[in-house]
Amino acid sequence: MNTFFIKIKEPAEEWLKKYDKNIQRRFVNKIRKLQENPELHGKPLRKPLHGYWEIYFEKKFRIFYTIDRVNHVVYIEAINHKDEC
């Protein structure tokens, strides 16, 4: 099985910069799981967000991502507090 490359898009990167290094480190550990099998660790979303996946982080944040199976890339699209969604 091929591993996936993780690419964090600008909105998610900007969100992450607001938090301290400890939260950032835990975030990195969480998204590393997506490298081996992004479908196993996340949950697919339904319409109108069909094509997006989510994974929870720290029980209060949702990480939204898409999967490019052809190029083996997982794009971290956004991160939101669960109450903001």
C-alpha cells in the first residue's frame, strides 16, 4: 500500500498558526494517521460536502480534508471548532 503525502492548504495553515506549539504538535501527530489510510481514520461527509472527509482532533476540532487517490495526496482543507460548523 502506498503512503499518502499530506498537504495543508492556506486556510488550515492560518488557523493552526493561532495555536501554541503543543497543539500544533498534537495536530501533526493526528494527521500522520492519514498518511497510511485516510479513509480508515476519517468519515466521509454527505451533501453538500460530498467529497470531503472529516476527522476529529482533541474532541473539539474538526479537520476537513479531501483525498486525491491518483496522486496519493491528502489535502487538509480547513480546521474548525466543532461549534462553528
